[in-house]
Amino acid sequence: MNNYKQALDLLSNGRMSLERLMRELGVSDPVTFKLWLDEERVYLKSLVREPAEETLQMEYWQRLVNLTGSRYVSIH
């Protein structure tokens, strides 16, 4: 239900929110967002594999999740 309310709010106030965020970020032209998307696409396509640091972060996170899950099962 909360997502629905957020979606309605975004639809009714989206333009004002976008204009406010553009001012806060110093973006004067909406075309900038397309440029950012294009840059991100080029970057992602250039990756042969995930950066080692991100891989290690995800492995660490997964081990924490596994540890938490195993502790929960063994305690309860």
C-alpha cells in the first residue's frame, strides 16, 4: 500500500520534485540525465567482469547474510 501512495505522490508532484533536485544538483538541462545514462551504459559495457572490490564486497555481504541465517536457525 505504501508503494502505491509513493507512486501517486510521484505522479502528482514529480515535476516539482525533479525541478528541485535539478537545482540541488546544479543540473540546468534535462538532457544531462540522458548524457549520464549514456556514460553509465558505456562504462557498464566496457566492464569485462565486475571490479574485484565489488566482488569482495558482495562475497562479504553474502557471508554475513549466511552467518546471520545460521545463527537464527541454531538459536531458535
